[in-house]
Amino acid sequence: MSYLKFKLIFSNRFRRGGGIIPNKFLYMTMFLLIGIITRISLSIIRAIRKIRGENSYYFLWNIE
């Protein structure tokens, strides 16, 4: 059901060429993507910290 709703909203968005509800949907997807990217980057930083030790946190932020 959710997939069909998603498809319907997306097709309506392209047909109308905008609108209040489709724009909100677009912004929600953007925020979700940004959140996923930030989570992935944080997990990568944690992995590097685990590999290189605890002091690598400082190494990552102020490289001198």
C-alpha cells in the first residue's frame, strides 16, 4: 500500500508540476536523505576511531 501511495504522489507531482502537498513530500524526502547521510558519516568516523584508537577523534577534527 505504501509503495502505491508513494507512486501516486510522485506521479501527481509530475502531472501538476508542483503544489503544496507534493512540495512537503519532497522536503520530507530531502530531510530523510540528509539524516541518512549524516548517520553513515558518523558511523564511518566511529569505525576509524575504533581502528586508530581513542585519540583519532582529535586527529579527525584538527589536523595539524
